[in-house]
Amino acid sequence: MAGGIVSPASLLDLIADIVEIPLNTGMFKKDCADLTRRVCLLTHLLEEIRDSTPIDSAASSSSENDWWSDLVVGLQAAKRLLSTARFQARDSSDGAAKRISFQFQCVTWKLEKALSNLPYDLYDISDEVGEQVELARSQLRRAMQRYGSLNSNKFSSALSEPMERDGFSNVIKIKAEEKLESVSETLHFGEEEEKQSSPPLRRSSSISLAYYLSKDADTDRLDKMVNKNTDESKKSDKLTIPVDFLCPVSLELMKDPVIVSTGQTYERAYIQRWIDCGNLTCPKTQQKLENFTLTPNYVLRSLISRWCAEHNIDQPAGYINGRTKNSGDMSVIRALVQRLSSRSTEDRRNAVSEIRSLSKRSTDNRILIAEAGAIPVLVNLLTSEDVATQENAITCVLNLSIYENNKELIMFAGAVTSIVQVLRAGTMEARENAAATLFSLSLADENKIIIGGSGAIPALVDLLENGTPRGKKDAATALFNLCIYHGNKGRAVRAGIVTALVKMLSDSTRHRMVDEALTILSVLANNQDAKSAIVKANTLPALIGILQTDQTRNRENAAAILLSLCKRDTEKLITIGRLGAVVPLMDLSKNGTERGKRKAISLLELLRKACQ
């Protein structure tokens, strides 16, 4: 794998650590929150790289290692920066604030550079994840503009200047004994790059950049660079878009602003994608969304239009009668929908393929396709005997379901029965997309009941056991969402989900899904039938083993499951005590997440009472 000793799994752990860093309360609160959100967007990319087929090292050594080294350095620097910047007081000196700001700029530049050089052809990266990567790149580029323009030549030249070890110092001394990591760690990455066949100047710049990202350089030199950069950005100041007009997710000018239940406003397409990925919180405030209703913010849209007109700026994909210029022509879409009912198999196949392409492009197209009456016809095509037609039809339904209002139309058309049929007997690609569609539809609570009673759960469990890595992930996501509804937990247990999940806990292949298995088990563990099945499967030793690992989220879920299983059961408490649960629980109670600490403390108290 690229990056030498730094594996995708290690970077996933690093991102998890970044997420665990407490919220900033100082002057860089917004910078820290934005950087954390952008880093989180890379999670699915790293998961797919981890699960992708290994690439021939001789063919990929240069391009793969270049971008991977940049990503490793950027993420490690992001963790260090977030750990220190959150303590920057509002009354800190101007020089200190400038240095921190400049470091945010360095980290942003490094991450954007890494993503811009991502060799898609070397990995099995899905279209959905590719879109997330582009979203992250777009946000990073926008952030660079807000920090100020960066003269890459001057930057690289300054970074390539030799630096003395004594020139490094801590940004902030949180405690006397807590020092920043040694320069040797950064030198290690420089040595890795030296082994490559890159030009000397480029290697020098990379090593020096790693120094800047990893440590505070000589204060005077850094101040000089910050001041130069600030002066240049002032000279090149352009028209600034009011921050309230920018989507907090994409950092782009909004064209269709909508309000979520927390009162925050987002671009419809981006917040819809956020929700459809299973996120239950507001991206900006991290408050739980009470519902997933998206209310158009007509006042803000009017203000944005007026501002654009006053400054002679074209609004993105400029609105015409509520539709964007880039959306599909309605007459063309209606013609395609008519062809879906053609007697010619080939004509139907071509039409559904074109609609699949249109439905993938934009929210506006999803609206237009639904308004043209395509959903009932597409649902009928789910039972087509033509394999290509069926695959494209289920993918169309999946794409259309991304738009919230289309979910109701899809359910209205009686699609669930046909989707389950595809899930049971379709091609593997069709089954995967059927599982993803059920997840998307189940985001509405009332649909969880309908889908759960349709026979979908046994088919999803079968895909979880026997599908491809992607199919298993789609099935796991759908099952997790369905099992949130209490009535579906018993159905899942009867379908054999516990056996499948316990098997995943001991899976030693590179496509391990321990995280997903533990998350679903933690949801099921308060169901009596599930408890019995978990204990019967002799899961306790495996859960104790997970407690002893360094995977924070997994330890938290393992503790939650153990607490559900052992509460009011002295015999099981004594059993886990004998299996060695006490020491890792004590560690979790001190060093875990807030939820992990609560679970560990509760378990330790029960163990104490059981011993007495």
C-alpha cells in the first residue's frame, strides 16, 4: 500500500482521533470546525482504498506514493493543528494568531494538493465517493481563497530553505510535559520521499513543507512569510461573497437554500446528500435533526438574487422559473419517459439508461423526472426480464429517492415489493443498489415499518452474508437504519442477523466490517431475542477482545453491548470479569469518548456489586 508503513486503516484511525478532539472555544473555532468537517469527508475514500484490490507496486510507485505522502502529512498536521489551535485565546497576540492562521493555510493547501493528484485509476473508487472527494476539494479550494492567495513559487522556495532543529518550538504548551512530536517523525516522511525518483527540488520542497506542517518554524521567518502572504492577499482582494450566502457544507454561493429543523440554511443538494448518507445531525451545529424536512428559504434566495444582480454576477446555474439552466429539458425528459413504455426492448433499455444518467446529475433533474411521471413506469421495469433494463431501473429509483419529496412518490407507487424482488433475485449490482434504495427510503420513519414488513430484512441479511464487500456495506447500512425501529429487531434476529454479525467480528480478511457489525449489535442488544442470540453465539470473549484494542469507537460499542447483555445478570457479569474485562474498562472510563466512559463506568459499578 502507498505511504509505506502508513496504511489506510491508520489514517482512518487518525480521522477518528481528529473527530474526538474537543470543540474549539477560542478565536479559531470556525476554522477548526471547518477543517474537521472537510477531513471527515475523506472517510469513505479511505475505506474504499482499504478495501480495493492491491495495485502492482512497480506500476504505481511514483504517482501513488506522491499523493499518499501528501495526504499522510496533511492529516497528521491537521490533527496537531486542531489540538493546539483550540486553545488560542481571543486576546492572543496578533503574531501568534497570524502563525496559527498561516498553519491552517498550509494544511489546507497540502490536503487540496493530495486530492488533486489522487490516481483514481489505481483504486476501485465508486462514483458516490468520487463526488465526495470533489466536494472536499471544492471546499478546500474555497478555504484557500478565504485565507488569502498563495504564491506557490514563493511558498515552495521559502519551504525549501534549510532549517535548524533549534528553530522549532511548541505553538502552545498545554502542560509542561506535553511537547510536540520530534522532528525525526517528519524527517521519516522526507526520507520516504527521497527514495522516490522525484526531481531534487521537488523533494526538498516536500521535506521542508513537512517541517512547516509538523512544527513551528523559526518565529521571525514564519512571521515574515505570514506578513508577505497577508500583504499579497490584500493587494489581490476581490469582491467578497457575504458569508450568509455561502452553503456551510460546500462553501459555495447557494442557488436553492433550504432550512433544516435546527434553523440553519444549506444548499438543498448538499444537505440532502448529507442526510441520505445516514447523518442525523446538523452539519454546522451538530444538533440532532428532529426531522428531515427541507423548507425553501425564499427570503435568502431573493437576497442572493438581488446581490448577484447588483454586482453583475451570474447566480450559479442561474434560475429560470425556479429551474436551473443546467437541468434537463422537460420536453426531452417527457419523451424519454414515453419511451420507457415502448414495445421495443432495446428502446426501453436505451431510455432507462439515459434517465439513469440524467437522474445522477442534479437535484433539478430528479425533480423534473418525477414530475414527468417516470416513477410508476420505472417501478414496473423493476420486474423486467431484461437484465440491463432492471439494473438501470433500480439505479434510477435509487437516484430519484435522494430527493426527499420523491421518497413519498416511490412508496406511493408500491415500489417496495418490486425492490425486494430485485434484492432477492437480481444481479449483484442490482441487489446492491436495491439495498441502497431501501436505506434511502427508510430514512423516513414511517417507511421503516412498511419496508420491515415487506420481507426485505431476510434478503438484506442474505446480502450481508454472501454479497461483495460493497454489497455487504449497503446491506449493513440498510439493516442498521431499519433496526432503529423496535418492531424490526425481532425480524432481523429471526432472519439470522446475529450469526452473520458475530461471524464478521472474527473475520480476518482485508474486507473486515467490525465497525458495522458492532454498531448494529449495539442497536439490537436491548432486544430480548437478540440478547439470547448474542450470548448463544459465544460473543462475550470477542467483545472483551475488542475492548482491549485501540479502536475508540469499537471499544465504545463493545462496552454498550456488554452493558445491555450483563445488566441484571450476575452470572454474565462474573463471566466477563473472569475474561479480563476490568482493566480495559477502567482504561475506557478514563480515556474513551463521553458515551464510552458512561458505559464503562456503569459496567464497572455492576461488576463491583456482583463481586460483593
